[in-house]
Amino acid sequence: PSPPARCPGGGGAQARRRSRWGGGRAAPGPGAGGQRCVCNACVQAWDSPVWGARAVPPRSHRPSLTAPVLCFLRSARKGKSQQDPRGRWLKAAILLLSAAAGGGLVVWSRLRSQDGIPEGGIPADGVTEVLAHRSDNLRDKFIEIPCSEDYDSHKRFAGCTPRKCGRGVTDAVITREEAERIRRIAERGLSLGGSDGGASILDLHSGALSLGKHFVNLYRYFGDKIQDIFTEEDFALYRDVRQRIQQRIAQVFGISSSAMYLTKPTFFSRMNSTGAKTTHDEYWHPHVDKVTYGSFDYTSLLYLSDYSEDFGGGRFVFMDADSNKTVEPRAGRVSFFTSGSENLHRVEKVQWGTRFAITISFTCDPEHGIGDPLLG
């Protein structure tokens, strides 16, 4: 059965918002009266356990365009008190890689038709600009752009919710040596599993780890053996890196870092040229973070490997109406941006080698904040 009419994507009266790309989108949220916004078949599919992970509902039962995954998360909250807290986070930990496949392609097809951008994803004039070359050593580079109206449909938090929007790149926050140490943390964790396809994730907060075509909770699956994989020093470095990135974002956007909260999903990614085996491996579809996750306000990526040296393809692409703006990854480079439709983006398919990065997400809403991961 289709989602009921009262739910996002199901028709009926819905809150609408517009972005600078034009067209309205239904604001994500639960169904009327806080009731479930997906059918029971979807809830059962989503909640079926696979070592603490969740199976994906049938494609025909997924909500259309709006709140591609948030709807499922809200619908399952009734039973969350019976779940392990880390298990609850697994649903969120896989989203950035899967949401683009579940909803981003639909979003992009609509945006493309409105702006005259052809199927290949490059604007009609074929213009592509490099915002940051791998060979550049950037102290700070920032481009301010008008904010979309995505933030208007969410609660605003004074001194944090974006009023100044844009995108930035810096090579001056994290050193290459620190990036190499962070990468070794990712390599050790991902050595415990890995996707059958080309995209694997490791979320130290929730414990989500790609394993074959599914996800497991590494804290439950491996138990005390985790302390043989990670050290307290690893987690201390992780926290320090996160704090410095948060402070730089706050400085650039003119807000207080104490008003920002780490949010989920925040995770390591490992991408290679292996063909996709499930939709979770399809990381290349265009998407908007604020549309996919209403809690997102600021998104950042710390690159842990070098474009053209460790891998080919895999550049980060901001997809503007007039041109594409690309960021070439470099170990220690931080790319950050406001999470609304002003920063529609995608990642190119990796053609060879292996690309490592960590996505670190921030919200202005304390109710959606998460703590740093702890060992043990």
C-alpha cells in the first residue's frame, strides 16, 4: 500500500517551501497527529534486524521525494525504547550514502528539468570550474552565496541558523600527518568489514559498519575485541579534529561554536571503483543535505587521501545553475558548507584507487545533537 495521504510525499495538505532552484517541496515531518507516515509493511521491513542493522523497505513503499528517510525514522520511534541506543543510530548512520540513491536522484531530476541542466549533470554551457586544486595549499577560501529558503520551514536558533550561506575550503586546520593518523583509524575499523560494493562506511558514534550487503553494529558484533582495534588516543584525536573543524566553521559564518552541535550521521567513508551491489553503494547521486536530513545546518568533509595520487575520479562537485564547482580532495583538506539547497552537490564515481574521507555534520538544534564516541 502507498503511504497515507496525510504523510509527507503522500498528497493532501502539506507544509511547502521553496528554494532558489524554484518549485515547492513538502517539508519533512511525521504524519498528522504524530501518527506513522509509512505503511506497516515498510515499518516491518525497516525494523527487521540484521545484526543490529536495518533492512531497506521495498522501493515501491518508500516515500516520494520529501523526507526520504526521516519519515521512516519517525515512524519507528514508538519502539525505540526497547532498542539499544547505538542500534537506534544505525538507521541514521547509513543515510548519507543511501539517501542520495533513495531520494537525491528524484530531487536532481526535478531540479535539472527546471534549470535546463542535461542528463549528464553538467549545465548546458558545459562549464566546470575547479574551486580547489589538489596542488593548492589554501589558507582559507570562502565563497558566499544567497541562502535558500530551506531553513524557513524549520525552527530557527538565534546565533546559529544560517543567515550567511556559502562554501569554504581550507588546508590550514588539519595537518597531513593528522589526516594520515585519522585515516589509519578508518582503515583499522573498516578492515573488520566492508561493503561488497564500492562504498563502505564506519560510524564510531552508532557503531554502524558496512558488512557485505548489510550493516552491523561493530560494538555489539565484536564486543570487547574493539579495544584491540582502537585506542583512547584514537578517540581523543577524533574529538580534537572535530572540535577544530567546528570552530573554523563557526568563525567563517560568524556564529558561536557553542551554539553548534555534532549531529548524525557523522562517519568515515571508503570508496573505490567496485560496482554497486545495493543502493547504499550509489554515493554519486546529487542531493541536498537539508532536504534529506532536516536537522542539518552545516556540513563538513575532511579528506584523508589525495585526488590523482591515491585515486581517480571521486571529486566533490557543487552543482550550481550556471556551472559545476569541483573540489579535488587532498589529505588534511576540509571542505565545509551550509546544508541547504544553495549547495546541491554530488561525488563523482571513483575510477581507480581508494578514496577515504570523514563526513562531520552539525545542527543548531540541541535536540538533534550527539556526543563524541567513547571507547568502552
